[in-house]
Amino acid sequence: MAFARTCSVALVGVEGVVVEVQADLEPGVAAFTLVGLPDKSLTESRDRVRAAVVNSGAEWPQKKLTVGLSPASVPKAGSGFDLAVACAVLGAAERIDPRVLADIVMIGELGLDGRVRPVRGILPAVLAAADAGYEQVVVPECAAAEAALVPGVSVLGVRSLRQLIAVLAEEPVPEEAPDELGRPDPLLAGLRVPGTGAATGMHSIGAAQHDVDHDLADVVGQTSARTAVEVAAAGGHHLFLEGPPGAGKTMLAERLPAVLPRLAREESLEVTAVHSVAGLLPPGKPLIDVAPYCAPHHSATMQSLVGGGPGVARPGAVSLAHRGVLFLDRACKTSGMKGLAGSAGRQCGAPRGLYGSLAACETSRARRYADGPGAP
Ligand SMILES: Nc1ncnc2c1ncn2[C@@H]1O[C@H](COP(=O)(O)OP(=O)(O)OP(=O)(O)O)[C@@H](O)[C@H]1O
Ligand SMILES: [Mg+2]
């Protein structure tokens, strides 16, 4: 029987669902069919996987090949299934022992040369695998630290399909040069598009650095405003800041994360999972353990605030501020505000969205007076 199966994970918002990847080889005209509700990028994995297998020195089976992703009812998107598909095919072709593959969860995109590339959402995917009782996961080497945050799971980080084949076949593991240092990560480059990244302040999540740079002690005077910030931090309340231009409203809001307690372990994993799905985890820092701060520009669209998009929905500013501070500067002018009230957090599956974060809004009294017809 030319059949093998292994596992991978489909993301639904920030939750993962373990997917069984089955490969079946039958005599017949060489063909490759992928079934089980794949999206366009996953359908394209047929070509990536074939090229990666051949360029890794393994033989591509010249038979009728069917790969099925189960449960078929869960929509599957993205390129993170490549590694599992390649190994299932090699298992069916008996290049790898199919029994070794059955209980391993594999997450990673394959380059045509066989290199294993990172994908968004490694942490929630590994959390889902652990919840489902799997104990072994294979991930891209650069995401191994992120995957290793999940307790009870043994993580293997690989640089290439060639290395993984060698490990699974118990052969000597070939050396692979690491990715060139300093080269921008295409994964992140694609996400930091104008309008959702730098321009909206969603890049400023480096909460640890933020903590160091912004201290409430910098604020001179403003005793009652500082007390209000402390009370909001202690009780997890929303805060509305109003005052003339230059009064220090932004300054106070920026210092709100500094007086919030460090995140508990569970909270850290939640926040890190959201950032992982957004592809915004700072390099070399797999765990976010301080309250995030997100300050979208007032021109930010509703989509960039509440998240969404085709395939795996991307978290918006509301979800990125989960367990931290969402600062809506010039809130009355924020064009996407209408969408916040009802749908916050739900579109991208964030556990609590807006309701899990402190919202600091600011408005300028002077501007309101200038705008209002009966301004005093
Ligand atoms: N209480 C204060 N202590 C120290 N510096 C202050 C204080 N208030 C204002 N500043 C200084 O003034 C600058 C402008 O403050 P900030 O941007 O917070 O004002 P704002 O109320 O947000 O103004 P706007 O309504 O124009 O947005 C700050 O960067 C800071 O240098
Ligand atoms: Mg301001």
C-alpha cells in the first residue's frame, strides 16, 4: 500500500486546527491532485513541493498522486502545509518510513530549492498541536524558539527539506548555510505595507523597548492626570484624555504600558500568538511578556483597526493591543471608529479584542471649540 500520513495545522483566526495530510500513490498517468478545501496559495504548493523534493535529491514518484487534507470542511490557507505535504508524498513513495511520520506535526513553507521558510502563526499552530496531544513538531529553524515556548512539545527546527529527510530516515544530517543575516525577511516585508504598518503605528509594538523609553516619571506636574493613568492601569479602565494642544495627552498615553504589570505566562502566549499571526514578532524575541502598545493613525481604515482579509485573517490594531493599550489619537477623527464598537476582535478571532485592552483616546479641547458652532 503506497499511503502515508502526517499532520499540519490550519489557522482559523488565532486558533489552530490540526489537519491530517494524507498522500496516496496509485499506478497510472503521473498526476498530482490536492483535495480538502485548499486556497490558491495552498493549491500552488503542488509545484513548490515537487521542485523542493527534486532539488533535495529525492526522486519524485511518477504515479497518480492524491494528497488529501482532513478534515475537509475546515478551509485551509497559506503555504505552511508544504513541509507536511512533501513528507507525506515521500512517505507514500517509501523514501521515508510512513510509521515515523504519523505522529509528527510539520509546519513550514518550502522554497523551490528545498529551503524551509517561516510562516505566520507558528505559536498558535504549535499550541493547537499540543492541545491535540501531539508531542513532536517540525518547524523552520528560525521559528524554533517561538515553537519551543509551548510546554510539553519537542521541537525540531530544520533549515531544509534535505535535513528533515535525513533526520527522519536516520541518515547523517547535511549542513546547510543559514539564511543571510541582515536580509529583510520577505514575510515581514510583505506585511508592513503602507497603511497597516509603519504609517498606522502598528509597528510600534516593541513593548519592552517602549517600556524603557517611556516612564511616567518624565511627566512634570499633571498630578491628577497621572493619578488617572495609574487608576486606569490598576483597574483596567478605559481612559479619555482631553486638553489643549501640547498639554501632554499623547505623552501620558505612551506611558500607560509602563505602569501596567508584566503579562502572566498565559497572557504572554495569547499576545505572542496574535503577533505571530500578524507576522509582527520582533526578530530574536519569541515571547512578548510586557503589555503591548498600539497607536493607529486616525486615518487608519476599519479593516486595519479590526483586522480581516482573505485567507488567514490578519489581526488589526484592536487585536494587536490585546492585554495592552490601544491609543486612539484624535479619536473623533478616526475614520474606522464605526467598526470598532461591534466587531472589535471578532473578525480575526482575538480572544478578547478591544475588551481585553485598555483604550486611551485623546481629543483636543481647542480643536473641539474651533469646530463647534456654539463654541465658547
Ligand atoms: N507635563 C509634561 N511634562 C513634561 N513634558 C511635557 C508635559 N506636557 C507636555 N510636555 C512636552 O510637550 C510635548 C507635546 O506633548 P504631547 O504631544 O503629549 O501633547 P498633546 O496633548 O498630545 O498635544 P496634541 O493635542 O497636539 O496632540 C511632549 O513631547 C513633551 O515634550
Ligand atoms: Mg497628541
